[in-house]
Amino acid sequence: MHDPLSDVVRLLRPRAVMANPITAKGAWAVRYAEYGLPSFCILLAGSCRLSVDGHAPITLQAGDFVLLARTPGFTLSSPGEAPPPIPLDPQAAANTRGGLRYGERRGRPDLRSLGGAFAFDGGDAALLAAMLPGVVHVRGSNRLTQLVRMVGEEAADARPGADYALTRLVELLLIESMRLAATDAAPPGLLRGLADARLARVLSQLHAQVDRPWTSDQLAKLAALSRSAFFERFRRVMGQGPMEYLLAWRMEIAKALLREDRLPVAEVAERVGYGSASAFSLAFRRQVGQAPGRYARSATGSL
């Protein structure tokens, strides 16, 4: 069975841009401005309070993992009564090497954690943000704990092969996070769709045969639902209709083929299921906002 989750990670090509140990002692609070890129943190010892803009505050305990798909502004503080937060620049924190310390500067820390962020060498980060809840909070995952520890070790040691190892580890970290977020409580989108057994079959086939001229009747048959029941279920779970989703995914693949493989427009059109370059160009312009040739030139110029 084809795996849509792997397709998304391959398209995004995530890489680590920062992984730092973080410690704290005493009563403390810090306020980070919006960062915009996905970030993650795992608590190794102690506890703290996390307040992400637009979300209810949560108390983090040892073993907890948090992933913020867009990393809006947030406040971290010690448990109980804390002082006014100290404003911090997330870009400066990302460029800090050797670790961050909150609160009292001396003495054995009450809290130990590892925080990091990643960027994408491939697709748009908005693709990930659209799939994930604003705050992914996982409690007690041994696999995530091991992966984050390894990310931190590779980032700190800079041993031969570290860049490649970090890339693979971040891919695994992202996949494991998305697996755990793929429930019926996820926001409408691919992760929620993969948690629905009937729609998962449909999504698997759409990704496996993106160039096939699918019809709604064929997809409804795959889901073992009537056409109307399938359409209603797909729209409710995925947040868009099946043909809208297929179009959006085709265009994500097309952008990658134009940007990275630099294929001719006619060949890209064929690969994503269009009978002519003109029909593909029209669809691409409507979806992306510019002609495929212009998109390819602008993407090449930004490398």
C-alpha cells in the first residue's frame, strides 16, 4: 500500500537548523516572538509551563515532546508563580551555540530540555502547517525521546557525516510526530484522513497514481461508499473535496519537478496527469498564481 506520509516528507526534505540544550533554575519566564519555522522541544527533567499564542497553556513534564508547526509567539515559565517574562529573539536563540540557560545562572538546574528547529529544502512549510495541529503535545514517547537526543548529539558533536545524519534523523522525527498526530482529533487534512480507514485507501491510491484520470465515482468505490456519502465524508475530514485535494497535490509535485528537476513543462504535465502542456499551464497558473515557466525561472534564481 502506497504511503502518502512518506510522499509529503520526501517532498518537504526537512533539515535541522538548530538543536540546543536548555536548562533552567529557580523562578523564571521567557517570551519568544514569532519564529515562523517549525520547532520542537523535549523535556528531559523537571517541568515548566508553556503558553502558545492562541492555545490553552499546558504543563510540560519530563518525557513530554512538543512540536509547533508554525512557532507563533509563546511564553515558557517555571511552575507556580513566575516573574514577568524576559523577551527573547528566536533568531538569536537559533544561532546560540553551547546551550541556553533560564533563571538563576549558577547551581544544578531544575529543568533540562532540548529544543530545536528545522527548515525545508523542498516544499513549502505551509504544507506541513496545514496538516498538523498548532501544538502537537506527546507525553512519554520513548521513540521521540531517543530521536531528539540523537539530533542533539549530532548537532553538538559535528562528527563526520553529521549533516547527512541530522537530515535523516529530522525526517524520522517529523514522521514520528505526524504518526502520533494522525488521529480523528487532528485538523481537517491529510493526517486526519489517514486516521480514517476508508479514506486512507483512497488517499493511498491518489498518491500512488497521481497521473491517473480519477473520477469521483472511482474514488467512492475505493472507499466502499455511495458517491454522496463519500464526497461529504472526504470534505468533512480533509477540509476540501477529493478533486480539489488531487489538484493541490498534483501542483505540489509539479512545483518540485520544475524547481528541483528542472523538467520541461510538457514532461511535468504528463507526469501529473495532464494530456497537454496548455491544460496543465492553465491549471498551474490558477493554483499557484503564475505560469509554470515563470515559476521555474524564479525558483532557479533563488537557489
